[in-house]
Amino acid sequence: MCGADKGLKVEFDADSDGYDYARAKKAGMKGDGTGEDKGHWGSVAPATDEEKKMFGLPDDAYVMLKGKGHPTWDKAVAGEEKRGAQIVKAGSRYFSVKF
């Protein structure tokens, strides 16, 4: 029996090809893109105060919601670079951080 079958919390694998829908929903997000992006979910959500404190992240840090193996990871990284941010790994997650 896997952990999920036992009701245990399963962490998102930030190196997978997945998307952290649970974290996105917790941040109040939904698939609301328009046009060719219809139904698109955002790539980042605000980092929690706990994450910022634990990893020494700045106040405007964001957690990446796409796994590094996601088909559009490169688009997420490019979007964050346009905002003047870099992607860094802290703990088991990737974060978008302006320096």
C-alpha cells in the first residue's frame, strides 16, 4: 500500500513533470487563462512565511508550481526571468527569487 492509500500527506516532486494543483488551489488559483492559454494555471504562487524563514528567501519569493520536468518548465523560467527573477532550489522545491 502506498502512502497516499494510508491517508499520508504526499509531497509534490519538484523534479517531476507534474504540476502542484494542491498548492495552486491553496493559493486561490484556478485554470483561468484565455485564448490559446485557456484553462492555463499559473507557474508560481507566493512562498509561505515558513518557507521564507526556513530558506532565507526575500519577501517577494514565489514557489514554482510546475515540476522541473514539466513540458512548459522552460516557459515558466523565461517568464520569471522577464520579471527579473532567478529560479533557485531550496529544500525540495524550486523558488523564483529576485536578486
